[in-house]
Amino acid sequence: MESNSLTSVHFTLINEWFITVETGREAASYGYLVDLRTQDLTKSNQLRAKIGLRTVKTHNGLIDIQENTGIRFYLWPRESSKIELVN
């Protein structure tokens, strides 16, 4: 991407905010701003894949590696917290 342009993470945050507000937290989104419902995990991973983001499982696995080894992966915007699944 060119300098001063949006990254996929910036797009995700904007789009997730929009989805969350428009649907009253009823539609599946990316899991950055709002925890995901277990039933929405597949849809969330599909949305993530379309713009080149890692899956929720991969993100959470990297968080585990960070905690166990001390390696820092800079997983912005949730660099130190897992994406929680709620029922």
C-alpha cells in the first residue's frame, strides 16, 4: 500500500464499527471491537480471509506463543488479548 493509505486492519476497524452499529451487534464481523459469538466464527474467518487477515484461531495461537515465550508479534490492534468467543 502507498504511504498514508488505510491498511487492512484500519479497514476492518471501520467496517466492524459500521456492521456493529447498523445491526445492533447482531451480524457477524471481525472480532476486534466486539467479542464474537461462537456461531459467527466461520463467517468472521471468511470476512477476515477476504482482506488478508489471520483467522481467529491463528490470532489466539499467536497470543499463546507470546505469553509462553515472551516473543512480541505486535498483533495490533489486539496485540495482547485473545479474541473471545461467547455463546
